[in-house]
Amino acid sequence: MTKTKLKEYRAIIQLGGSAQTEPGLRVTVMATDGDEAFMLLEEKHGKGTVFDLHNEEEANTIR
């Protein structure tokens, strides 16, 4: 059986719509890729939620 490596994705969820006055909610999710991480966040926090999602390892990779 092949095991897929999970990566840590970090997100800052915008609270209070576009007129945000509070700091965002910081969350971490473990997923195989960015699409899965996005899906997991939408499931938990609702569709249309505004957030910044990134993986530190991928962000530091030379493109």
C-alpha cells in the first residue's frame, strides 16, 4: 500500500467579511496538496470563506 505524504498547510481566515476589523483566525490543516487543504477548510468554515492558504515548503521552492 502506498502512503501519501501529508503536508502542513497554514491559513488565516478573514473574520467579519470585507470590512475586517479583527485579526484573522489562524488555522493549520494536514493535506496531500493545496486542493485538498482548500476543500477541508471550506468543509469546516463554509463555502465563500475568505482565507489565505499556503504551505511553507512549497512557498520556498524555486520555480
